[in-house]
Amino acid sequence: MKEAPAFEPTRAQIMNPVRQPPATIRHGFSRRELLQSAACGFGSLAFSGLAAAAGAPAFHHPPRAKRVIFLFMHGGPSHVDSFDYKPELQKRHGQKLPFAPAKNLDPAATSTAKLLGSPWKFSQHGQSGLWVSDLFPHVARHADDLCVIRSMQSTGQSHGQAVCMLHTGTDNFVRPSVGAWVSYGLGAENHDLPGFVSISPSASHGGPRNYGSAFLPAAHQATTIGADGRLDPKANFRYLGSATPAALQARKLEFLQEMNREHLARTGHAPVEGMIASMELAYRMQLAAPPVIDLREEPGPIRELYGIGVPETDQFGRQCLLARRFAEAGVRYLQVSTPNVWDQHGGLVRGHTKNALAVDKPIAGLLTDLKQRGLLEDTLVVWGGEFGRTPIAQGDGRDHNPQGFTMWLAGGGVRAGHAHGETDAFGYFAVKDKVHMHDLHATMLHLLGLDHLKLTYRHAGRDFRLTDVYGEVVKGILG
């Protein structure tokens, strides 16, 4: 029987943990097959040990990034009002679109639609001269850190399809999320914390499957904190040690795990393996996680940097600061989500102004904080929504546009102060150096040291991967 922890770790030990050997890529057989063939329980073994037994390497090539922070703008922010300046759109405001709109839009609604110039002013920033609108004045100060992809394309005109594509690489099937693939491929950097944390994930447009593991081992799904774009200021993990002695906890856990391992060895029932790993992680997290999630000890200037304490920015500021703390503590993949608020079919000015105000300072604070701590160079920050918005008006708003939109990246080995690709003169269709969502996923894995062609998992008789049979690394954005 395993002994209970002999001591409670200090904050220094938690925030600067001893890194565990990364997990590696499966080749030839699954954990379930290995467990069945061994006819005994291995729930307490790290995945890296099993992968090592298979003789697989930790990385396919040297990584540029150790972790990812994905800032999800749920609803689809307008690229032609933020990071993709279109002078021709401004010039021809109120005129008809000079070419046919996307075929998947309602012809009756678009046949008489007029071009809608951006109500926000654009200007160039930094030595790079990147164009950013005055929707994002704080992020604009980091222009020389940004790698802006202006030629994104995705699959799915509806939110459900596009959100699913962004998070899982498919627009209609249940597949593992990006964070689950990263956790499966690289394992946990900190043995006492999850490899994947989703902060305030959406309950709609896919809900749990956007951070789920699907057919990958259940241990690779996200640990969630908060929900639907909201994070309770008092959110924390409960430590049971004061109510239940550590030795008794350990005995109870081991008793349950013995039964689970016996059942797993007898039946090979895969979900039991996830239960074993989850119970053991939860046991370790009792001590490791609460100090990380507790923001009270952050100094005043740092809290102010993220906009904490100001009503407009407090929510997203807390989420971004929490993401930095988990990244610093060794979590590999972090997602921070807004509520589904960017979907301005009407009320564009009012809606986008409010939404940008809520996230602009916190995002800029995150970039500043990562940079001053020396973390930005090996942390890949990704910003964007499931699609962009059309350059033609829909009332006083804009419709969905997956045909051409913008996402940006920072840190983690990408070209800083760089704009990649183009949409047409009005910002409707990607026309130069197109980047599909599969290509973005392939590039994210590449920066983490993983080859998207080799990161596979056999399920239902065939090998699956995040990018399915698609995807190319976008070499033009690599630093």
C-alpha cells in the first residue's frame, strides 16, 4: 500500500516543480492492450513509463514552445474591424459587394446587401507597422510581438460546426480536443497538475467535447475551472486534509484503486483506466492546485496589469492571470474563453466595443507578464474565434465568415511583428497564403515538437490524428 504524503509542499515547490519526463507517442499498441497483456494494474504509473516501454521518443523534433495558452473569443470577432485593415472597404462603404457572396449564405439576405466600412479607426503600430484598430489599443502596443494570420479559413458556417473545427479538427464528429492531443503526445510536465486546463469553457456549441478526450484515454481531457466564460473570484480546489487525515485518505484511495485495477485487468474496460488516473491526480492536486488558483498573493501592480478590480476587465483579467500561473506551474495546454458574446449580427458597435474593452487590457497584461518573466519565448499564445465576420452589413451588424478571417499568435517560436496571408480587398475571402484550421493545428503541434503526421491513435480499426488526412505546417510564420 502506498504511503501518504509526508509533507505539504511549499509555494516555491509548487510554482517551480520538478518536471516529470514527458510522455511520448504511441506506436503499435494502446495502454489498454498493454494493461490487458500484463494482467495486472498499472494505474499509478505515469504514461511516460508506458510510452518508454514502447520505445518511442519524447519529441519528434526539438520544440520551440513548452506550452500553449489559447484565448478563445467565442462568437467570432470581426477581423475587418480589428486586425485586417481594408481601405477599399472604407472607401466603398454603402455600395453593393462587387462579386457574389459566399454560396452558403441566404441569397435573399445578401442580394441587396451593402458593404459596411469599419466604424473604428486603424493605425500602424510598432517597428513592424502592423495595422490594428482602436478596438484594441492595449494589444496594439504589443504589435512587434504578434504574428497575425490574415488568411484563416475554416469549415462550418454555423457556430456549432466552426467551434467544433477549431477545438477538435472536425466540424461534425466527436474527436479529441487539441489540448487532449497535446496532453496525450507530451504527457504532464508537472506530475501533480493536469496537462490540460480549460478556464471557463463554453457550455454551448459543443460544450464538453471542446475540451474532451473522446477516444483518447480519459486522463487527457481537460480539468475545468469556471464555466461559460465566467470565473468565480473565490474559485478554488477543496483540500480534504483538515477533515480527513492524509493516511486515511491514502488507505481509502488505495482500496478503491485495487478494485479498479482488478476490474481493469479482468475486463480491459478502458474507462476504468481513466478513473484510476483521475483519482490519483485528484489526490495529488489537493495540495498542488489550491495555491496556484489563489490569486490573492499576487502583488497589486500585477493585478492592476491584468485589469483585476475594474468591473469591465475583472473577469477576463482573472482568467488570464490564472492561465499564467498554471503555465508557470507546468500545465502544457491552457484555454481561456469568453462567453458567447462576439456574435454581432446586429449592434456591432455596441457589442464589439464592450467585448474588446473586457479582453484588451487583460490580454496585453498577459503578454507583458509572460515577457517580463521570460516565459513568452517558450509559451505559444493563440488568439481568435471560430470564424470572422462578413464585410457586408446584416442590419447594423455582420454575418458569419469562415471563408477568410484573422487569428494571431505570439511567442513560442513564431515570427514576431509579422503579417501572414491576405484576404481580398474587402476582407471576404482568403486569397493569398491561405491557412486552413488544419494547418494551424499542424503548426501548433510542430512548435511543441510534435509531427502532426506521426501523432496518431488507433481507434475503431484505423489511425486517427488531430489533422485527420489534412494539414500542412505553415512555415511562413515560424521564427
